[in-house]
Amino acid sequence: MNIDKYLFNKDIEKINIFCIFINNKNEISLIKKNKYIFENKSILKKNELIYLIKKYNYDKKYIINHVLKYNIDLCIENIKFFLKYPSNFLIPIEKINDIKWTKSCEYLQNFNTLYLIYFKKNTNKIIKNKTLKKKNKKKINQKNKSKKINILKYV
């Protein structure tokens, strides 16, 4: 077995995709794992990303909130340095554009991942507004009612 081929950096051919669904209580309700094979070398095109975001959203009650890229582009010569001074390979994707993964050694390529984090849409706002309107109507109605006075007391 030739170990050299696993130690040198090369283009990434596939990545893992983790879809994480967070409910209204900020708890993870579901995690789905998928694999993605690049059509272009190490580049996830904008239209492909949009397609994946829609495809993996199993429930329309959830909306995409974060997209994160984990790209471990550590070359073999820097492993000792990395073990002493670990760095963060997790990068938030601020805008939906093409995402490029940099080359990594084949041995570490299985760690390259795209995280799609979905949050459940908040329906409490609508419910709160409705209850507030009802409470306000009750207060207005109470203010508009005239007080009943017992006339017999004054006669």
C-alpha cells in the first residue's frame, strides 16, 4: 500500500452534508447526513447550494438559518504545528454564492463538510398579536361602559 498518495493535498471530490433541524425550544430535533459529489472540482455552485438547501428541508415549517463550511486544508508538514496550536476550520457562509473548498490531503478529506442549519419558523408572533388584540378590545370595551349607580340610595 502506497501511503504517500494519502499525505499530499489534492482537490476535493466529495463532501459530507449535515442538515441540522432546531425546534422552537432550541433543541436539535433531527440530523440528516448526506454525501455530495462535486460537479466542478472542489466548488459548490450557487445554484447547486440553493437546490441542496431546498432538497434537504424535509419540512416546510423550517427555514435555513446558517450555512457553515468545514474545510480542513491542513498539509501534512503542518500537522505538528496544528497539534500544538489548533485552528478553526469552520467558516460561516454569510451570502449564498459559490463555495470553494481548498485542497486537503486525502487522508483528511472525509472531514470536509457543509452544515445546513434549519430553524423552525416562529409562529408565536402571530398568536401573540391575536391575543394582544383581544386583550386590548376587552380594555376598550370596559372603558366605554357606563357605571351603574343605584338610584335608590340617593332618593
